[in-house]
Amino acid sequence: MEIGLGSIVYEWGGIPLIRQAKSIAEHGISYVDVLAFGQYNPSFYSIEMQEGVAREFKQYGLRGSSVVTCVEGNLASSDGNEREFALEQMKRAAKLIKRLGGQQVLIGAGCGNIDFNLTRKDAFKNSISILKEYSKWCLNENVIVTMELEPEHLYVNNGIESMKEIIEQINLENVYANIDIGHLNILREPPEKLEMLKGKILHMHISDNMGLAHTNSVIGTGNSDIRAYIVKCIELGIDETAKSLGDVAVAGIEVGEPGEYITDSDNRVLKSVGNVYLRVPELRHAF
């Protein structure tokens, strides 16, 4: 397993993706989980701009390990136009990550939510429908799709059980799970419960909080048991799963609370990377 970094920590400091490569590389990181949603969405860049980012990544030895999509709109909506726009955003994200040397698209925002006048049953059905359509498209593009749960009740994918059910319902060989440590800390889901997803865990997010709110705090300042979840995913074969797909298992550090303006990006990265290596020495490189 390799340590990666989510671009969120720089994006939310007003630093666009094309200017992040040098800073990320200076922290000894080679894999980047690219943020692609809302106003921070480089998948809407022109092809020329995306290729410019790709050149910067290549110059500094970086690779896009995953692109994190939280689409504008609701994946679980019954509104066809809303879902069509969501599908376009996810397809754009897939094209972007391929240009950055990667092959994984992460479906965030709980795979949709239960909105007004929308039952959980209908929301789940709508979400599965669009995710199956998208995953089939990705299969033809040699792109892998990973699902991420959100630790709030009104999301479609809001627990390990729902994650397992979504993956089983889509039932395609390119669909896997992303494990976000901080999300599981909030849900009080122990590492042992990840055994339900054995063989389907491909990627991780290393995030931290105090177990009550989704703060994406500097790693080591919360109470998430970072080591236990990483060791469990390794035990469950995350490295072997990635290798079987021609990929590398990456655990991307995710720092930055939704809505905040980050003024100390490099400081947060420095502390977080160091704290991960202190807690999980198995991930340190040989010397």
C-alpha cells in the first residue's frame, strides 16, 4: 500500500490543481486523489488545461490515484435531467483521471440522498440505475468505480451494509469500495466489520475526527484508529485486489473540513503525513 494525498487540502486554500504538483511532490507523495466537484472541478477544464495538469504531474512524478466526484445534483433523484447532468459530470471525471495516469473514479456524496417526496426505496432504485449505467460505460473505458459511504442517515450509501448491497446490485467486475476511516469512526463501525467487503476493498481515505462530525482534521488530532483500519484492509487483501486490476492500493490522506478556507495547506500535509508514518510504520519505505 502507498500513501497518497487528496488535492482538497490545496483546492480549499485557493490553489488550483495545476499549481499543486510541486508542493505535493515535496512531501514525498506520488499519488493524488483529485477533487472534482462543485466550484473545485478540474474535469470542466478544457482538454488543453487538463493536459497541462498532466504535464505538471509527470514532471514531478505524480499520478492520479483516484478522482473524487460529488456531483452537483442528486444521483438518486427521480428527475431525468438532474441525473443526466450527474452522469455527464462522472464521465468527465473518468476522462480526467485517465489523463492523469489513473483509472479510478470515486462516487461520493453517499451515492445520492433521500430528498423531499422521495422514499428510501425509490432513492436506492434510482441510484442503482444510474450507477449501473455509468459503471457499464466505465467498463468500456477501462475505468474502475469505487463507492464511498457517508455517515449520515439520509444518504443512500450510509453504512457498510448499504455499501455491500450497492456493489452487489450493480454486479459488475469494475465496481469496488473505498474505505474512509473518519466516516467509519463517526458511525462507530469497527475494522472487523470490513470483513463484509473482503475482496472488494480497493482504495482508502485516511481522515480523522473526534467521532461526532465530519471535520477531516489533521491526521493524529482526532480519535480515529488509523492504524487498525489500515492494517485490517491490508489483511483483507487490498494490495492483492489492486494488483489483480493492474493498479496500486493507495490510502489517500484527506484533510480539510467542508466549507472552510485553508491558509496552512503545507503545514497540515506535513503533520498528517508524519502522523500516518508514525502510526503505521509498515507503510514507511525502505532505507
